Amino acid sequence: MNSDFSEEFKVNGKFSIKKTETSYKGKLTKEEGLEMIMKEKEKLRDLQEKLYADGSQSLLVVLQAMDAAGKDSLIEHVFGGVNPQGCNVMSFKTPSSKEYAHDFLWRHYLAVPQKGMIGIFNRSHYESVLVCKVHPEYNLSEKTWKDVKDFDGKFWKNRYESISNFEKHLANNGTTIIKIFLNVSKDEQKERLLDRINEQEKNWKFSSADLPERALFDKYMDCYETAINETSKDYAPWYVIPADNKWFARLAAIQIIIETLEKMDLQFPQLSKEDKKGLDEAKKQLESE
């Protein structure tokens, strides 16, 4: 496995989104990359089984990106081969009235994977410092604040701090966290949105809200840059992956996930003498039938 991707795309120090590539510039061909993905999926399946059997830790993969960056297809192609009993995908939409009645992290805490599981957040608690920062009026639904003027620098600083504390708490209690931002260019997003319009089988993916949000692309990029810089920690690192080439984004993501699982020092349970004796007796009973 090419383990360079985890270090190459990990955010260390000050991150500038304008200086970060959105397309793959290396020598690897698409055909080579697709072949590597197939092999890596076997490794991921084996590691997921080991995580499930170990039962002492969990893995949370946070996926964030602009519309049409490829989050859904990445989940399908990366995790399609794992045992569904050990993997759960959560997609967070607009909060319900019940969710608005709690703090902004409440619904995300409820979705954290239990020990032995892989949890995938397709969008996440970061929407509270992304879409809610681009559209601060959305925060008024929480009823704690009365005016958009309440959402000043101190407000956002507190939100970043709350997110980091939340993630640190999870990390301290057995959940390893990977946060991946699929960095798609505005031009590539345009082509993918046009595909959704031009290809009938993709029409359902296009929303009337896509274009107004696209007009705010640069503002979203500023919010991503700030959020990533404020919350990329050793216990919950951000990885910024070039996403203009979908096959490469999937390859980089699966290799980062595999390397993370390998570092978790997962172990299959060791049977006690009594358990081994029970297996021997069960074997003899079955063989005697």
C-alpha cells in the first residue's frame, strides 16, 4: 500500500485552500488506480472484521464536501465490500424541531458508532460552522439567539471549541476519528451539475437549491479553510483530498482509512483454556454425527 497519501493530504500547520490542488497530478493511471482500489477493498474488509471482533474501539469517518464532490459515490465504492452489520452511514439533513430543542451536537453524539463499528458521517456536525456560517439566519431556529448580530467572532470561536472538545472526548473513549474534505474545483462542480441535468438518470440528483449555493462557492471555501484550521488536531485530523478525479479521491480515502485501522492495534479475541476445551468438545460431537 502507498502510505504516502495519509501524510501528503493530512493537514499539518496552517492550511490554505487556495494553495491546495483539486486534481491529481501524479503518474498513477486511472486503470492502475482502479486495480489498486479493488485490492484495498479486500484489506479494508479484513480490517473491519478485526475491528468488529476486537470490540474495544470504533472508527468514525467524517466526510465533508461541496455539492457534487462525490461523497455518496465514494462511500459506495470504498465501503461497498465491508460487512454491513459492522458499518453504519448517517446522512444529516436539516435538523428537526426535536433536534433544534437540544444543543447543536446532540444528534451527532447519538449517531457515534458503538465499539467494534465503523461509522460514516455523510455531512456532519461541521455543517454548524459551514452552511450555518454562510447562512447565519439558520441558527435562529435554535431559539437561543434572537438576532443574526449575535453570531460574531466569539460565537464561532466557541463553536469550533465545542466541536474540538466533542471530538477529543470521543477519542479519549475509544473512537478514532478521520475527517476527509473532498476538494473539488468550481469548474469540475459545474461539469458534474450539468451532467445531472443532461443525463436523465441523474436528474433526480439535481436540486433547485444547487445553483444559489454554487453562487456562494468562494464563501464556503473560506468557511472550510477556517473550520479545518481551527479543528485539525492530532486526535481528530483533517485530510484534504483532491476530488476532481473521482477514482483518485476514492483511492486516497481508502488508503487513509486502512492505514488508520492498522495503527489501532486491533486484535482478535484470545480464547481461554475453557473456551478452547469447549471448541474441542464441539468438534468431536460434530464429527461423530
